[in-house]
Amino acid sequence: RAERDGDRAHRAFLECSLRAPNARKGRLGGGFNRWSFDLPMTRKDGVWRVVVPLPPGKHSYAFEVDGTWTPDPKAREKDLFDGKEASVQHVP
């Protein structure tokens, strides 16, 4: 999804999800929040989800599941951040 709001920059809404039915806590971090993993995810039927508004560009991210860095297994492109595998999403 994408939106335009007057003079605001174009933003797309990226939904990130990860199947982890036994996890107790899921969070998302990436370059867009300085890898702070402060975006909590919600779980439903064993799938953790979060929606993030992002400006155009290349965005690296990863999940933190029960304290463990976890790249998105569905991502088509990967990158490295601080020696760890990260997932990449491009926003037009």
C-alpha cells in the first residue's frame, strides 16, 4: 500500500511477517529505526506481523524472535549488517 498526503513524502506500508508459533516475543529492526528492534510484532495463529511505513529506497531489516536475530526467510534479497544476514526490501 502507498499513500500521498499533501506535501508529505511518498511512503509505502511494508507488512513483515514470520511464522514462529512457539515464540514468546517478536520485534522488527532495520536501518529505518537504527536497528533498535523497538517495533513490537503481534502474533495470530502462530504468525508474527507488523506494518511499517517506509519512504522510497532500499531498506534492510531483520526480526528479533525471543532475543535471537532472524532474517526474513521469505525475502528475495539479503544483505549484511554488522556481520549478520539481513533481509532487504525495495520501496519504489
